[in-house]
Amino acid sequence: MPQSIPSSSLAPVAVIGLGKIGLPLAVQYALHGRQVIGCDINPRVIESVKAGISHVQGEPELSQKLAEVVASGHLDATCSTSEAVKQAGVVVVIVPVVVNEDHEVDFSSIDAATVAIGNGLRPGTLVIYETTLPVGTTAGRFAHILSQQSGYQAGQDFQLAYSPERVSSGCIFRDLRIYPKVVGGIDEQSTAAVKAFYRSVLDDSTEILVMDSADDAELVKLIETTYRDVNIALANEYARFADARGLNINAAIVAANTQPYSHIHTPGVGVGGHCIPVYPYFLLAGAADLPSNAAFPQLTLPRLARRINDSMAEYAVQRIENELGSLAGRSILILGVAYRGNIQEVAFTSAQLLQSALVAHGAEVYVDDPLFSAEELHAQGYAHILIPEDENKVCAIILQAAHQEYTTLASELAHGRFAHCQVILDGRNALPREAIEALGRRYIAIGDGQPGTTERLRREYEITSPLTS
Ligand SMILES: NC(=O)c1ccc[n+]([C@@H]2O[C@H](COP(=O)([O-])OP(=O)(O)OC[C@H]3O[C@@H](n4cnc5c(N)ncnc54)[C@H](O)[C@@H]3O)[C@@H](O)[C@H]2O)c1
């Protein structure tokens, strides 16, 4: 029989998945005196971590802290998850779960990690999942796989818990200090163990919020992220209403949010990223096996919000068409393919939806993003990458990701770039309207009320610069 390992404060911690989140977590635990073994299936990740070099860029404090904990012998790394788990008293899993093109949850990576954990699991070990999951996954799917692989019973032979990782890339160590840590076990013993573990690896001032169960803890992350998607969808509907009425939604939102119970988000050309457009589908997945009846008519709002937010790309294109007439054969430039400004990530970016909508309207789509090479942009499916020789073909620009580099767009227009660009659609409310309008270019933003006053503006505007060709 394998020896039982108590999940005491001295037992090694295995962190499974050394990505953007897992690597900083491994470092955090090591900095709190734990012996940490990081596990990943990517040998290049293991090689660099063992050398004390971070493969994750743009994470403040990480490079220096990683070098420190590797040099002090507190952090080691391996491709062999089962072997690491055999030595560990605590296992923290932070391997991604994604959705496929049909919005179905894809567990393949985390299932594989869970099989490997099960193969090395010993009695007394505490297994914690931190990856965002549909409700019921830890206590159901993962308890089953772990028990099947190890021959041990969850709760009886080993502890099992869930704790959502709520930090954001780019400020992980700060967030670990200030965000309350939500935890929930599959039983009382697991809950006590997970609470004790985080108490030992987080700062004394970090609050630990204990939920009634792993399911409850899973729900927390899904509702906080889905809230943001639904909130943005509401802001987008407000914006379209304001456009139709000729009102300025952004000013209205700022004013509304001065009331302490109003927290309306910002409208825009779409919602991207790993989390906000994805986790509503996790929430829906957790409801799929529940009977729909009068008491529970399924989750209609998150589904609708997804549709509204994904329709904003088409709406933006229609607004440009309102200004220019038919887009057939016209060259339109998307600035920024990243899902938001100043990050080099494209997960579920609205740039893809914008490209599809523009192509459907017959336009020729150009893209630009200083954070990606032309090769990378081609690999993402963009046919025309902007080169200086093509700038004069562009008749409209959509700001999709408000990268720092684009803040100077107005002065670049003033210096003659994009000489034939008539319309700038500011999809992120990030450009200086007045400076752009002073150059005789049409500036539009989602929810700026322009369609409702289109004719008046068009009359005024056509005096200096006709908008239709
Ligand atoms: N990225 C964020 O901003 C963020 C924020 C909060 C929470 N999260 C959560 O963290 C999870 C991980 O996100 P990330 O950004 O660190 O992902 P990532 O893609 O940067 O890293 C994932 C790592 O897991 C490794 N991996 C894949 N399959 C594996 C397996 N079977 N065994 C061991 N390692 C395996 C990959 O090689 C990769 O290094 C997300 O799915 C999400 O639930 C992410």
C-alpha cells in the first residue's frame, strides 16, 4: 500500500499547469515556504522554469520572484504529474477548460491532468481545482475520475475541494493579496483542509470566504463573470436605444453610475477574452441536465446577453454603412486584433466577428496590430495585413483594441496618413472625438446617438467633407 501523506503545512504542493496563472501560483506558494513541484505537459515550460526563467511575459514581480524561489530550492518542475503527485500533500489544478466552436465545454486537457493525478494519488492528499468549471464538475466528474484511477474514495480517502482563481493576468500577485479567496470542499474535512492550505500560502490579511460546498464555490466564479457579460449586453442595448433616440449613452451611463446602486458597464463593438464571453456557456452547461419548468425556465438572460454582445460587430458595420453607403469592394481597417487594449491575446476577440461582418457586407478587410507579427496575423485568419502602401485605400477605420499605439491616431491623420479615410468608428471610446472631427473626418462611437441625428449631422458634415462616394 502506498504511504499516506498528511496535507500538513510541510507537505509539498504540486501545481498542475504552469501557464499564465499556474506559474505565479507556484511561485506564491514557494514564497510562503512551501516545497513546490510545478507540472506541465510542455517540456519547454519545464525547462525554463527549472532554469528560473519565466516563459510568462508581462506579469509584474514574476521573473524576479521565480528566479528567487528556484535558486532557494523551493520550486522545481517536471513533466511527470503522477510522480509529482505521489510526493505531494496538496495538489492544485489550474489547467484550462475551454469551449469549442459550438460553445460546448471541452474538458479534454483537464481530464487528462486528472487521470495523471489519479494515477499518483495517495491517501490523505488534498486535491484542489482552481480552473473555472461548470457547477458540479469537481464533486461529480473529477471525483469520479480520481476515484476510478486511484481506487480511493473522494472525501473518505482523500480530500477534494474547489477554489476559483479570480486574479487577472498582469496583476496576479496584487490580486492574490487583495481578493478574498473563495473555497468550498466536497465535505467538511475537505473544506477545513482547503481553508487551512490557503491560510498558509496567502498573506495574513487576505480574507478566506468559506462556501457550503465545492458546487457553491464553482457558482461564485460563474456568476461574477456572467454578471459582467449580461451587464455589458444591457449597456449595448442602452447604446442602441440611445443611437435610435439621438442620445449620448456614455454621458448617461456616467451620470447614472453616480447613484451608488448603478454599475452599468461600457458599450462597445463586442466582448472578447478567455472569461467573459466563455463562462456564461459554463453556467448554461451546468443547467443542461435540469428539467425546465415553470419554477426554473432555464437561464435565458445569459444566453440572450451572449447573442446581444456578439451582434455588436454587425451593428458597428451597419453604422459605417449608414455613413458610407454600400461597403462592397471598399477597404476597411480594423485596428487591434487583441481582445482588448495593450495585451497580446486574441481569445474570442471581436476582431474576428468584425472581419466576418465586414466580409459579409462585401468589404475588403485590413488589420493592424503592433503586438503581433504579420505571420501571426495571417495564422489568425486575416488575409490583408496593413502595409504603408495600402493606407490610402482605407475609407473607414474601426478601433477594436485600444492599444497605446493608437492613441496618436488623430495626429497621424493630421500628418497625412489614411488620407482617404472618411469614417473612424471608435469601438472602445478611446479616441479624441474633437481632434478627429477637426480634421474633417467623421467620428462615430457605439451609443453616441448619431444615427438618430444622422440627417442633421450629415447635412452639417457634407458642407466640409462628403461622406458618401
Ligand atoms: N488567464 C487568466 O487571466 C485567468 C484568470 C483567472 C483564472 N484563470 C483560470 O486559469 C486557467 C488557466 O489559465 P492560464 O491563463 O494559466 O492558461 P495557460 O494556457 O496560460 O496555461 C495552461 C498551462 O496548462 C498546461 N497544460 C495543459 N494540459 C495539461 C495537462 N494535462 N497537464 C499539465 N499541464 C497541462 C499547458 O501546457 C499550459 O502551460 C483558465 O482556464 C481559467 O480557468 C485564468
